[in-house]
Amino acid sequence: MGFFEDAVAAGRGAVGTAQRAAAKAGALHLDFVAEFVALARRCAERGWHEANGGNGSLWLTERQRAALAPFLDTRPMEWTMLEQPVPGLASEQVLVTAAGCRMDELARKGASCLGVVELDISGSAWRPVFGFEENARPTSELNGHLLVLEARGKATGGESRLVYHCHPAEMVAYGKMAGPSAEAITEGLWRAMTETVMYVPEGVGYVGPLVPGSLELARASAEAAAVYSCTVWASHGLMATGATAEEAFRRMEVLVKAASIWLACRSAGMGAQDYRASVPDEVLEGICEKLGLPFNRALLGR
């Protein structure tokens, strides 16, 4: 029996421990898992993850679930109740990073740094069906991720399936200085460079300082996600969403650069009025009109 056959059989519980380990390793080479791991690596290389900071989740499509099915753990696992149910994800499966794991170690540690959870038929509880080796558990932000995935799914007709959280220093500093509202956060980023509005024409959300992993942060993030693809968490970091890992990464990349430009301009002595005039309202509106993007002009406040 070849490696692939061993891996499939292991996922069905038909072979021994060594072959089950081979199956888990094989699952990590599935395209969507590899793309998720690559996203974590790219963000870590840019210094957006310190220690075990950051996390991510991917709501699996039917195709992805079918590809992963041969590798799932068939042993009966206990259900864990969520603090807040997510009926929009009932019976769905979500790939998610493990608590306490360094994001730059996903590729090396594999199934001990991530896994897949399955929601029950009401979306009120979850159980692991893949990964989370060595007694690992999903990130403490799991309920928040699920609520955000549910909210973005509703807002995008099911297209947005990934949520990713990281800690870029520029974005944390920007949030401290430009906040504390979506209007203030968005205007500074939009006017930093003309490309920003192309990636977040709906604007950027803002959530004030809340306890990481708390239900309060989860609910506030979901509320923001109903409108915005990206949200700044005050004194914490950035939460981005997208249909794919690449889409989420591009949004983060643009927003972090825009924040660094804002900080550079203000530190160089550029006043608020001159900064505002550097990219006029009509230019922002014109960009969206030309590209057919839904410009959220109300965030400019004028």
C-alpha cells in the first residue's frame, strides 16, 4: 500500500498510530491548508506576530471538506459549548490555529499548531475532528472568529471565509493616535495613499480596548464585520477577512503601509488640514466610481 492509500485508510481509522500520523502530515499538503500556513509565514516574516500573538480561521467550503474528509479523526470527541452560538455555521467545519502557538511555526509543527473544529447542528457547540495534537486547543478567540465568519458570510453572500488577526506595530500605534472611531480610522488610512480605498472602499472598523479572547471583543468584532472587511482593535492589532488568504493578506499589507505613511507624515510635522487636502474627497470618490466600488462616503463626515 502506498503513502496516499495509507493516509486515506488512517483518516478512516483503519490503520495504526504511525499511519494516522502519516495521514495528518498528508492533510497539511492540501492546497487550502498550505495557503493558510503560507499566510501565517508571510505575516510573521513582516514582524506582525510576536511570541504567540495572532491567530486565524478558515471556514471550509464543500470542496475543501471533501478533500479533508479522508484525513479526519473518526474517534468520538466531546462537544464544547460556545459562549455565544453561531447558527449561521451550524454543522460547518473551520480550520483554526491553536492557542499559544507561534504563527511562524505552523509549517514546522503542523497538526499541533492547528486543527479543524466541527459545529453541531445548532451552531452551539464544537468538537475537534482534525489536528490539535499534543493536547492543543483552538485559539482563545475561537468564538470571536466564528461570530466574525458568520457576520462576514451574511454580508458577502457566503464569499468571505477567512478571518486573520495579527499585531503590526504600525497599526497598533496608528490606532492609538487616529482613533477612536471608524470614521477617524478610515479617513486617515484612505488619505494616506490612493490605493487604500481600492482595497477597503467600505472603510475600516474600530473596536475599543477590550480583553483579548473575551465575549465582549467577539461581539464587538462581529458587529464591525457586518460592515467592514477589516477592523482595528485598539492597542491590540488588526483583524482582516477575505474570500481567500491572498485577499486578506493584500488588505493587511495595504493598511499597514497606509498606517506607516500616516505616522511618518504626522511625525514630520504635517498638519491635519494639509494631510486631509493631500487626497481630496473627490479623488477618493472618483477612484471608486471608476472601479465600480461601493464607496462609503458617509465615513468622511462631510
